[in-house]
Amino acid sequence: MPNTNAKPKHGRRARRRRRGDPGREQLVSSSLESAQQCLLNQDYGTAFVHYLLVLHLAPVFKDFARDSFRFTLFKWAEELDSVGRIQELFDCYEQALEIFPADEVILNSMGEHLFRMGFRDEAAGHFHKALKIKPDYPEARENFYRVANWLVERWHFLMLNDRGRNQKYQQAIQKAVQSGCSTVLDIGTGTGILGMCAKKAGAAEVYACELSKTMYELACEVVAENGMEGSIQILHKKSLEMGAPADIPHRVSLVVTETVDAGLFGEGIIESLIHAWNHLLLPPKRSEEDLPSGRVIPAGATVFCMAVESLEIRRHHRLCAAEVGGLKMAAAGELRSPVSCSLEPDDSTEPYTTERLSRLPGGYRALTEPFTALSIDFNNVQELEGLSSREVQVMRLPVTQQGELDALAVWFQLHLDQENSLSTGPQEDTCWEQAIYPVHSAPGFVLKPGDELLVEVSCHDAYLRLGCVAVLRDGRKLHLDQRVDPQSSMKPEPNPEVELCSALATLQTSQRESEDFCLLECSEMALLNYQDYHQSFSLALTKLISEMKLRTQNLSSAASAAADASLLYVLDVSEGFSLLPLIAARQGGVKAYSSVEKTKQQNVLRRLAVTHGVPEKHLEFWLNRAEDEQGVLQRPSTEKLWSAIILDCVETCGLIRQKLMEKASLARFLLEEGGRIFPEKIVILGMLVESDTLLMESAVQGRDPTLGFNIAPFINQFTVPVHVFLDFSTLDCRHLSEVLELFVLDLMDTNANYTEREVKAQATSGGRVTAIPFWYQIHLDWDISLNTLSRTSHWKQAAVVLQEPLEVQAGDWIRLAVKLHKSTISISAQVDMATVQME
């Protein structure tokens, strides 16, 4: 029976609690009221402190105050971010997560800040936690997909799907272990596959290290899943920071690694192997009596190179036209990409970029036969240490085909041991791309059969550096870096006075070139070379400005009495370098605002403005006067509105820009009557395809374990459904449908938009639908548009890769459920069975 005396006892305890709480309740009440008042006054820092006090003292208010607390936190974080108080920002998030440890919105927001600050591993952890709490939370899912592309690059999937590569590494490791290498260190272990190969081959001790926190945790999971948790020790550490016996008990007899990039040395393999030989490896074998001894897999490499012509490479690295959008570009000075084929190290440039030559749009032409640029023995520590001090070598490349010299293409053969090797050449079916060294010193220079191209090769900073310096033609030496006229004589008669004048002129020229020199990102260079883009915008802006001027002329004279009242205002919020404000300002009667931030790029626009007669006051740089980037979309002045706002809608990678529709909604309210957003509409187009290539680049394929190890379930956690930076024109695939209209975004009419749509597509051929590549028709107005699938476009395409391939027959109807959340597109597909049954 219940104790009938229980009620009064509980009542007495309640009365005692009430007697002790009046002060606490008063503090909670006043703090809550203060928090709400500070929130109204936009004093977010003080409001945040008051909310913290309330929620610590009275957790019962959590549900009531959650939304207001989130809003306060986010606004206060914005303020802290804007003034660089980063540590305080993260302290506030930590305090918030103490109160709401399972709040997916706060976790996601903190992850966004971490990602922007470059803490990708930590950001991924927060996005992952948010998704565990709420798997269907779209913001966290979109963010996780984006960060997954950074943390687990797509080549991991290609590499694990490359059976030939995996088997050769396994054979080389097995042979080394069976010949006596019983202790092994795997440097840059990734998924742990090479270390597991060593253990499976019979190694007594296996150690591994991995710098990336994400890959380290993944390797630990993979090793445990494969029953090797106690026999492989994995360290979350850079190998350069390791030593014996501090990190491993003694030196090992075998180091295995694949810390190489397309340019061989870009991931620091030279530095890590020198350190390994000096601190982690047993000495190399010098005679039959030297037991035990140390060795490295791979044992060495041979680097090959050839000169190529490629319009695709050219347009991404240097200006290809004298005039762009009606602007004569001579006054711009030298514009080129930050990828420089130069012997001299420079912090502002990279020595090479990468391309898969076999899938390069427009292809390429080999102008020379491949030649051996360098050989290196990874088992010779003296050779490794002497690499950076090697003298510059000059190679002579016989030219075999006529063409414009655009770049040097580089690949290598990795010698795992005496029997096994891997090639990264352009004709190989491999997971590797090739390194591309663009040539800037000789724009437009045409090589001819019979010429010899002189190439200098060095490794001064442990990077392979190549420079095209001269051409031997008909007994003359034409120096490319001096812009020599091919028709000029090789050695004119010396004249001291002429030489002095030439030296002074060269000094003045070099000073001017230094001042005029400006670097643009590769995508910015490609955009600058995209003639249709600038011509289309020029036509659309000319039409709009003419209409707006006519409207202004029809206004009463009183309305136009004030100075500058007749000016039209155009704002360009494009990302990066853009000529569009200048194209608008050239129309006359237009004040254009650019969002270009870099000083050198602003100076380029100013020089072009002077050359084309644009008054200085008619070109302004908006971010110089905006308090922060968030303030870009504001009125030009208190009494003025914009005649045109140019939005950057599509990222180079092929995705819709984040928060595009939010920006468009705000932009519409800032337009004067008759004003327009450019573009006004975006149509997303796509096609059903069958492509094994996209599957291989998106996830580890097949149900069979990789070399007998269960890796796929772990690495495939980082599979993303949308593949970016795709060149659809060169993708190896079968088209299974006609072009489809998947979605429409109307930037001028909010009511015309939707969030999901069903599309019916008819299969034109039978096969497996594995992906839906998509691109955009960008409508500037009703009759002027751009297509991002254009060969001359700077945009790449993207593709949704289906979770499971869909088998279709020719004539089948497929129902596509297309959803767009912010900038993320998702598509599911199924055969329309009702149609099949009717047939």
C-alpha cells in the first residue's frame, strides 16, 4: 500500500525549496528579461552572457529559450568573426554545446566556422555529429559532403579500385618481407592497406603513421575490422616528427610509402625519406654480410617529360585575346595564372598543376617525343640528400610536330622493386593524372619539326622544376624568355653604345612589367578568355542600360535636377576578377561597382578604365567601403537603388553557389523600377548516362574485399552523391536519354520557384543508369543566354551518382525526383512501372 504520509512530506520539501529560491528565481527572471532586451537592442554579446546565466541556473528554460539562444549565439559569433576574435568565438560555441550538447544546428554552425578557418578534420567531426543526431538535416548533410571532398580526396577511391596498382604493391611488399624485412613502417598509411599487406606477408612488427586525423581514425577502424588491431600500431603523427625509440621501439628494416603526387615530389617524399634513413630505417645493405639492413618501397622513380600544345591548358594560364568584351587588353599589363614553369622558387606561384591528358577537352598534341628528365634512387640516402644541390641540367628535345608551345607534361614510372613498377603516363589506365608545367615565357611561339627545345631541369627546393629557355633553329639560339623575334639574327655585331641603351631599356621594361604584372587564378584566366560570356553580358547590359536611360529621360526635369541623379548604378558581386563593371561603365552615364578585392586586380581595372575613357569616379570598389562581405547587397546610397545587380550563380566546379536564392531575394528589393538581376533565370539541364568511370571515382566498387581486406564500408562513408569538376565532353560514358530539363530557378520572380520536381525521361538505349550529369542554361534576359557545357566555358559540369545503378530498356520511362535545397541538388530515379505495364 502506498504511504499516505508521502504527500505532506513532498509538500514540505517543496515549501523549503521555494523558501530558498526567491533570489535565484529573481536573478533568472531579471537575466531573461535583460537578455531579451539586449536582443532587441542588437547587443548580442551581453544578451549571450545573460542567456548563459539563465540556462545554467534554470535548465527548465532550455526548450523555451533554445531558438532565441541560437539566434543570439550566431549573431554574436558573426561580430566576433568580423573583428578577428576567433578564440572567443570558439569559446562561445563550446559554452553553448555544454548546455545543448546534442543540438544539431549549433554543431553544424560551429563546423562551418571551423571549415572556414581551415580546420577541416574538426569541421567534419561536427557535421558528422549533427547528422547522427538528425540524419535528414540538409544543411549538415550538404556541409559534410563538401568537407568530405577535402578530407578524402576522390583519388582514394580510384586508387583502391585500381587492382593492378594494388597487386603490384602487394607483390613487392610480400617479396621484401619474405626476404627478411620483418619490421615495417608505412608512412602516410591512408586506409592502412600497405601496412596490412606487410602483416599479411608475415612481418613480425608493423607500424604506420598518418597526419590526417580523419584518415588516421579511418585506418584504425579498418585495421580493427580486419583483425589486426593488436599487431599494427598506428600513430597520428607526421613521420618527420618521429624517431626511434621515442615513437617506435627500434629502427625498421622496410619503409613502404606512396606519398607521391602527379609531380612525384609534391607530397614531400624526398624530405620524409631522408628523415627515415637518418632516424627510422636500418642502414642500407652494402654487402652480403650486412644483416639486417634497411630498404624502401618504392625503390626509385624515373621522370618523363614532353612538350605539348593544348588550347585547354593555354586558356587556363594566359590571356589568349587582345580584346575582351570590347575592351582592349594591352593596358592590363601581363596577366597569367599562378602556376609558373620556372626554375626559381616563388611563394606566390606553384610549379605545376595536374590534368588527365587522356580526358583533356579538345585533346592535346605532343610536340616532342618523351624524354627522361630525372631518375632517383630512394634507397640511396646520399642521392636523396644531394638532389636539391644537383646542378641544373639542360635537356635538348627534338621537335617532331609543329604547334604552339603551351606546356611541358610530366609523368613518372615508380619502381617498386626490380620486378614491379607503375607508370602514370597519359596512355595508361591508371588512377594518376599528369603534372602540367605551363609555359608563360613564349606566348604564341610556334615550334617546328627540326627545332630543338632547350629545357632546364632542377630540384632546388625538392620540387621538380622545369623551364623552357630557348629553341635552336637553323643554327640560331632563340631565347624564349627574352621574346626574341624568330627572324632576328642570333648574334648581331656587338656595339657598346647599343648594348648600354638596351640594358637601360631592359631595366625600365622589367620595372614596368613588375608593376603591371598580375596573377589570376586558373579559373579566372579561363573566364577572361571566355569570349561568349563577355559578349553576351555586353549585349544584355547595353539593352538594359538603353532602356533605363530612356526611362530616365521621360522623368520630370525636377527629378533630374540634382547632380548625378541621372546616373545608373550597376553592382557586380561576381567572385574573383571580373571585367563586367567596366563593360557596364563604358556605356556612359553609369556608375559601376566592382567586388574585386585584391589591390593588383583593382589596379588592372583602373588602368583599363583610363584607357577606355571611363571617369575615375564612375568605377568604384564596393568591398572597400562595405563593412564586411555580408554588406555587399546594400543600396548604392541612401536615396538610390540599383539598375542592375550581377550575381555569380554557378561555381566553377559545376554547382549552384551557396545562398544564391537568398541573395537574389535581397537583390530584388534593391532594384529600381525596371532594374534587373543578371542572370534572370537558370535552367538546370541533364542526361541519363551509364559511366563506370564515375562509379570508380565515387566509391570503392564491388563486393570482393580489396586484396582480401575489408576496406570499402569504411572509406565509402565519405562517398558523396554529387561528383564535381567533371568534363562531360570527354567523360567515358554511354548516353541513355536525350537532354532533360531538370529544374528552373527564377531569380526575378520568387513565386515561380519550387523546391522539388518530378521529371519523366525516356531511355533511348538500354543499359544501367549510373549517373545524371548536369549543367546550366544561364538566361541573362529572354533572348540572351549562356550554356555552361560550352567548350569555351570556364565552368565544369557536375553529376549526381545514383546509389544503385538502374537497369533500363530502350523505350522505358524513368521518373526522376529532383530536389534542390539551397545549392545542393539531389536526384532519385526509378522505372515508371505503370508505363511498362501499359505497354
